Amino acid sequence: MRQSWWKILAIALLVYTLVAGLLMDVPRLPILNETIRALHFHVTMWFGMILMLVAAVFYSIKYLRTNDLQCDDLAIEFTNAAILFGVLGITTGMLWAKFTWGDYWSGDPKQNASAIGLLMYFAYLILRNSLTDTQQRARIGAIYNIFAFAAFIPLIFVLPRLTDSLHPGNGGNPGFNAYDLDSKLRMVFYPAIIGWTLLGTWIATLRVRARRIERTLEDQFLNS
Amino acid sequence: MLKEISILIQKELRLEWRQKYALNGILLYVVSAVFITYLSVGAKAGNLSVNSWNALYWIIILFSAVNGVAKSFIQEHQGRQLYYYMIASPEAIILSKIIYNTGLTLVLALLGYGVFSVILGNPVADQGLFLLNLVLGAVGFSASLTMVSGIASKAGNNATLMAILSFPVIIPILLMAIRISKNALDGLDWSVSADKLLALAAINAIVAVTGYILFPYLWRS
């Protein structure tokens, strides 16, 4: 992961997202109007968050199998980056909701579910901080991370589909497929997902490296 | 395996019977909670709207279940846990605890239902669906809470930790149960609730299987 090509790619994609996402022509739709641009900055946050949570679960499982602390570093930092994206996603979503639904918080099932998801991962951070032994913290953190993810999936994918949601694509609201998304929006949307996810990965790997340096320094200090 | 589980469940029952104060305590907890609700809402029997009845009922069941299940790993001290670790497989332990706690949660839910019916009225139109939903809810609550109480017990048996770890995990189950329960209260046809019952059972299965797979790692530490 020390190569630089994907970091350059991340910057290029995000510059493209910002420029094209803000300046390109978008379909004119009632109510949504220009706010449809939130697709590139709000919806992508959730995609990035879920991809990074999957990475965190992957490294948690790997930690349980190998007991290698480096996997734990990756798991916690991917979760941290995912939480950052989640907070950004919920904030951008609230701003968007203010202009389309009229309120910052409308009790939409997806809004509620994402807030609960964040609670879950905040609890994960508190659980980790309450344990002092490094190995035990890593092990129990990994167990809760996997367990929380298993509860998180039905929360965001199944429950909102069983009730009406105000979100586009739910409860009779036209989905993005109905918006002639195929040509214009998709050209920015997919690169934006990749760009944001790469940025999150970059943040996570930087912090993992900082953790490793810290641990090495600590060892040196203890051994000297 | 089956024999091991049944012996472990018998052990749980016997332990509970010997320390009756814990069981009686949690039963009294339910009754007092319902009574406090009754006094705070200030509603006479039948006065409460169906929605509030439903919400209050499930919140009380949630809190009693958290309190009741929280002790499943806490009441046994370290030495005895080590002893179980030597003689029983972790899979048998988690399954026996989940089954036992399902029974406990069901008892709490039924008791709560009884007290609710007496003092706040019983607006349930479809008893069969309501009870089936209680059983499914109890399985879900116990599967997630047993696992979380195992995690919390490793982190110093902190009651706050038990609550913050379990609430978000349990919310999907709680939401489904509340929705089905609402249908049962309104006496809607079963076909309306069928997909929700299925979803609730599926969530239960996901949580239980994850717990079953993860518990051996937790037990070992």
C-alpha cells in the first residue's frame, strides 16, 4: 500500500468529482432541482463507509485467525475512517433534507438507521477504550466489530425497504434509474465512489503507520 | 452436544432456583416498571392509545430483558467460568445460555403482558400473532443480549457498557417486533405481517449464528 499511484488516482478522481459534480449539467427535476448534486457528495459517503466497514470486518476476522496486532490496527483505523464518513454522510444528508423535505430530521427510516449504525460504532470505540490490555482489547474489539456489522446489515438494507422511505427510490418516489441517470450522473457518481473510498483508505493507512511508529517508539523506550 | 446443552440448561435452572433473589428481583422489576409507567402516563385501563400501549410495553420488555440477561455471565465468578471452560465446549455454552435466556425473556414478557392487561387494559386483537411475535422477539433479544453480556463481562462487567453495546444491536429486532405487535394489536390479517415475521426470524438467525461463531473466540480469552 506504500505505492503512490492510487493516491494520485484518488486526488484526480476527487478533483474530477468536485469540478464535474458542481459544474456539469444535471437533470432538472421537481423538488430536487440542483440538490441532486448531493448524489456525488452525500450518497457516495455511505458507499465509502460501507466499503470501509467491510474492510474493517475483514481485518477483524483476520485478527481473530492470526492474532496479529497489525490486522487490529487496520481494523480500528478503517472503522475510524468509516465513522468519519458516516458523520459526514449524516451531516450532508441533513443539509440536503432541509432543502428537499423541509426539515433537518424527518424521521425517515434510512436516517434513523444510519444514526443507529453510528451509535453502534461509537459503542465499539468506547468498548475498546474500556479495555487496557492490548491483546484483549484487539480480540474483544474484533468480536464486537463483526457482531455489530452483522446487526448493521439488516438495519440499513432490510428494514428501510419494508417501510416507506422519503429517500429517492423508496416508497413510490422515483429512483435514480428513473432520472435518466445512465449518461450524465453516473459518469460522476461511480468515479466519486472510488475517489472517496480511496481517500478514506489513505486516511486509514496513514493512521495505521502512525500507530506502528508509536508502538515501535514505545518498545524502544521500554527496552532502553 | 445435545446432551451437553440440556445438562447446561438444567444447571442454569438449578442455579436460578438456588439464588431465587435474582429471579424474583427481575420479576419485581417488571411489575414495578409497569406500575411506574401506569402512574406516569396517568391513564386508566383502556384510556391509552394503542400506539403508546405498544411502545411502552416494548420499552419495558427491552429494559427488563437487558437487566435480566446482563447477569448471565456476571453472576458466575472467574473460577467457575474456568471450570466450565475445561469441561464444556463453547458452542454448547452459548447455545444453552441463549435457550435459557429465551425462556427467561419470555417469562418476563408474559408477566409484563399480564400486568399490562390488568392495569392498562388489553387492546390486543389477535392473541395468536401477538404471542408468536413475543416468542420471536424473545429469541432475538436473548441471542443478541447473551452475546453482548459475554462481551461486557470481559470488559469489567460495566452496566453502562452493557446498555450502550446492546441497544444499537437490538434496535433492528425491537423495531420489527414493535411493528408486528402493532399489526397484532390492530388485528390485521396474518398475510400483512408475514414478510415482517420472516424478516424478524431472519435477523434472529443472523444474530444467533454470528454469536455462535464468535463466542468460542470470546470464551478463549
